[in-house]
Amino acid sequence: MSAPAGAPVPPILYVPCEGPAADDEQRLDFRRTKDGRLALMAYTALDRLVACCGDAQPWVLILTEKLDEINAQQPYDVIFLDVEIPEEHRRAAIPA
């Protein structure tokens, strides 16, 4: 995880999603880093997710203890905590 050494990780994380899928399952919003690694973005508070991803970003609440299960289903290389997504890469609001 990309967190300062010794920094506590909360028991729950707010994780961005791609948005509602056809099967009503939420799909996590993985991102590629510049060096090609697959990153799971996670936020330690809802206000941080909104500030870093925008208010149109869908999200799910995940227990930190479930990260290994997520990695088993969809392997990722790194977790980034509370990272700001540039405006041009944020999710747009879904039209009503």
C-alpha cells in the first residue's frame, strides 16, 4: 500500500467504482500507473474520495480485511490511498 511508513490503515476504505454494471454488481475502478502497474485506489474517508475524485464518482465501502480477497479475484500491483485523480481522468456524472 502507498501509505506513509507506520501510518495506520482504517478498518474500512471507500473505493471508487466504474459505476453500475448490467448485472447490478459494482466493479472496482482500477487505474493504470504510468509504468503500467495496476492500481487500486482507496480513500480513508468519504470527503477525501469526493475531494480527490469528484462528486460524480461512484464508490463502495470495503472492509480493509477483504483486500486480499479482492486481490485474489482481480490481482493488482499497488494500492494508493487518498490520491487525487486529475480532473481530466475523473468520472463524469451519469445523465438521468
